[in-house]
Amino acid sequence: GPLSERRLMDVRLGELPAWLATCDLSPQGLLGGVRKAWSSYYDKYINVKRGGPAGISMLLAGYCLLSYGWNYQHIKCHRWRKYH
């Protein structure tokens, strides 16, 4: 199909700059991309007939890593502080 309708994983490395040029990088386009990614994640891992705890545990693990990354500077400063 046309280059603009391909997914990222279907684009070859040489075609990547041309594919990026066809993407909608406006705030509304980025919001639509995030919404599409969330709905595909939800359909694949959470909204399944015989699903297990994998989808929700991946979401919680991602949240833990993200919050640790946000608080890393604060945690690093506390590590060297002496309390006596």
C-alpha cells in the first residue's frame, strides 16, 4: 500500500524519513495517535475473552518505572543523606 498508510513496523529503514514526513505532527494528530495506540493495547491485552493478569501487570510495571524515573533525582539525594 501507500507509504502513508503503513504502520511503523512495516516501514523499511530507508523509507523512514519519507514516512515521517507524511505523519501528522500537529497536537490533534499526536493525540489521535496516542488514542489509537491505547485502544490497540487495550484490545490486545485487556479486553480479551480468556485474558490473564498480563495486560494490567504490564501497565502497572510501566507506571512503576515511569514514577521511579520522575523521582530519581529526589531518591538519589536521599540515598547519600545521613540521619545522625
